[in-house]
Amino acid sequence: MKKTLVLNLTCLVLVLFGTAAFAEHTGPYVGGYAGGNLLTFTKAYDNLGNFNIESDPALQYGGIIGWDLGPGSPVGQGRLELEYSHRGNKVNKVKFSNGGFAGEGDLTADSLLLNAYALSRDRSLWSPYVGVGLGAARIQASGLKVNGFPIAEGTSTVFAYQVGLGVDFAVSENVALDIGYRFFGTVRPTFTESNGQSLKMDYFSNSVLLGVRIGF
């Protein structure tokens, strides 16, 4: 009994931390991911000054298509990919210089980014990576209110970017899991206040994600 248990644990360790028994994938892949998203540093600006908007953490999800660059690539090992992502957060508080008040509404962002990731690969099943992405985001403010009074509405398409890091785990030659962190930001989107004036807003997001990629 004890020998069987020790043997099973040894096999598990070898599977998780041992050397890969298959070749690294090179070529196209598709994938998807989901995780938690938190907006930070959300400051809004209008002709009267500025104020802070706080929101709840929320689900983020997305899909990717890309290409694995193998050991023979002239630019090094890594990935190039096109990523669609959706983020949505509910506003819970609006803070002015004279105090905080109950907030309502939604801030959502749909982005399309071209990402480039550099990977450090050896014979391990684990491969750490870092990368950057550039593209555009469509940000929508819906029903933004403070103490029940309307603040702003509208949709704005702006330049977007992200930086990320994480680790890949090779399940097989063609399947990999991705555990990662992303910092996402945009140029300030512009919305319309209830009085017709313009309102600009910072948009920065921190996300922790779990994804899967399938090569073919």
C-alpha cells in the first residue's frame, strides 16, 4: 500500500515538473481565457474639475488566434497573436473632494490587440513569458449616476495597450495552459455628461487570467 502511494506521488511529480517527452509546438493556434478584472486609477475630468470613480471586480474573458515561434525563429522563441477581450465593471462609488457618494452604472471595454510574447523555454513543461500588446478598445459608459443623478453616457473608441507576464504549462505538444497577469490601459475615452459637456476618463485594468491554447 505504502509503495503504491509513493509510486503514484512520484509519477505525479514527474508529470508536473519533469522534462517534456514531446516536441515544442510551432505554428498556428487558437485559444481562450477567463479571469478576474479590477479597474484602478479611474479618475474622470470635466470643465468643473475631476473626481474618482470606483467599481467592483468583474469577470474578463477573451479569445485569441496566433502563431508559436519555435527555436529556429530569427526573432527568438515566443508567440504572435491577435486577441479579443471583454471587460465589464459595475460602478459602486463616486468620490468628490467633499466626500464619497453612491454610484451606479457600468463601464465596459471590448478590445482588439496585437500581442507579442517572448518565452523562456527549456526541457521543462513550464515556460515563463513576458509581452506587450497594442491595438484599440471600444469603451462604453452606461447609466453612470451619483446618488441617482445622471453623470454621463456614451461610447468612445481609443488607442489601447497592455503588458503581461505569466507562465505556460505544456499539457501536450499541441495543448498548453496559460496562467498570467495583464495590465491594460487606454488613451482617455470621452463621454457626454447630462448637461451636454464632455467628460474624459482614465481607464486602467489589472487582470489575473487562466487560458488554454490548442495548436494545429
